[in-house]
Amino acid sequence: MLVNLVEEVLAGHRRAIAKAITLVENGAESKESLLGQLYAYTGKAYVIGVTGSPGAGKSSLVDQFTGELRKRGLTVGVIAVDPTSPFSGGALLGDRIRMQSHVLDDGVFIRSMGTRGSLGGLSRATKEAIKILDAAGKDIILVETVGVGQSELDIMNAADTTIVVLTPGAGDIIQTLKAGIMEIADIFVVNKADLEGAQRTITEVESMLDLDNDPEWRPPVVPVISLYGKGIRELYDAVQSHRKYLEESGKLRELRENRMRSEVIEIVLEELKKLITERFKVAGEFEDLLSQVVERKVDPYAASRKILREITQRTSSLTGSV
């Protein structure tokens, strides 16, 4: 059954892609095998992240940009990350509603996903969904983040090009002047550029960029009115320029290699966390030691080191017996 699903995903079948993403989102036991079999077919799609504060018009921008990509004959995968429902665990807003114009287009696959408690704007399942869409043959994958401000930095570890969306008079400039979200931008978009204060916003961002004396890549500032599709072609050109820069400088390969290394370490840390959690669930396991911490007979650092030593020794003995 899993073999058939893998074949159907590789063939680009929409229902199979949707099913595969649901498997990883729900943490199904078969997800590791699924992703393992798809991995060899990944690495071809170009991933673009779209981030910014809530209300900046990210969804309408992604909608218009998807249309521009389709005009150029490119297939597109869209992952719209929304706040997680406290009841179902699913995406709360459902950005697919805002992208109805592409629903019947076979060249576009749109999926809303919840953050699942991730404070960085993306869940691990989101990154795995990117791999599925990549293996399914999508040329471009757009990831619209939930919009949580400065803490939303995960996208830089998932996207090749990161677009930060700002709006005039919304206080975004104060955020960009701080370390954090400003530093992840490869391209700035000033959306709703027909509003009063748009030119001032552009000038302030440009002034901020002037503070970097010797940038290898200076993020362009693109004015856009996403409601009417104005500036979308210029945004496409800016993305293409950044992609060309990354490819010619060798930074795209370096970026992706570092991403893969980080992913392996991230998975190891997750597995270690599960292992330690399971150990604590065992009746009486480490209970005496924890009681000593409560009674202040042992400090928390000494206790944690002892727990880690015991878990490491047990893991080593199990590995040696295999």
C-alpha cells in the first residue's frame, strides 16, 4: 500500500499528495518509510518563503504570485501555515479559501497546515510537506507563514528565498529595525503600496539597508498592490535575480547542504527527547533522584547529568548487543 502511495506521489496525483501530507502531519508510523522512499527524488524544487506580520496581505500576495508563476508554465505547491485549532489541531484560518482561483488548476496544489505549537512559525510537518511536494515534481513551493512577528525565523531554515512583507503605517518598520526578522529577508515587499505612507516606508527600509556597508546581496524593496496584481511581475524578477545570485555564487548548494545537516541533528534531538520522556514514564524511574532535587539534596544540574549518563550507558549497551 505504501509502495503505491509513493508511486502516486511521484506521479503527481493530487489525492496521493494530500494523503501523504496528512500522514506526516498526523505523525503516522509509516511516515519515516514514506519520506525515506521519496527522499532521493527531492532537491529539485525552489522554495520561497513569505513572512510578515498578520494583516500584511501575505495570502493575497501568494495568490497573485502563484498566478504569475503559472503564466510562466511553472507548477506550484502552496503551503499556507495557519494558527492551530485548540480543538482539532488543524489549521484555524484555512488559507485555501483565499486562493479559490487556483483550486481547479492541476498545476497548483494548496494545503493549509497548523503550526502545531511551534513558536518559530513552522512545524516539523511543514518541512516534511515541502519534501513531498518537491518529490511530486512541483517547480516552485511557496510557504506562507502564520505571521507571528520577530519569533518567526524558522522559514529561513526551510526556504531558498525569503520574502518579508511590510505595509505602510502598520509599525512594521520598527520590527525590521530590530535584529531578527529583518535579517532573514532576501527581498522586502511593501504591500498595499497605494496607501498613504508607502513611499516613506520604502525610503526607511532602503535607509536601513544602507547601514550594511558591504552586503554580498542587497535585498531589493518591491512596492506591490497585491489586491490588483500590481508589482507582481517585478517581484518575480527580484526572486529570479536572487536565485541567480545564489546559484552563481555557490551559496544555494551551501545553503541546502547546511539545511540537510541541521535536519539530521534536529531529528536526533527529537528522538533523544522521546527517549528521555519514555524513561520518565516508567514507574519509579529516576523518582528517587527527583525527590532528592525537591529536597535540595541534589542540584538540578547534577541530577540531569546523572540521568543523561544512565540513559547513554543503557543506549550504548543496547547498541553493542545488536
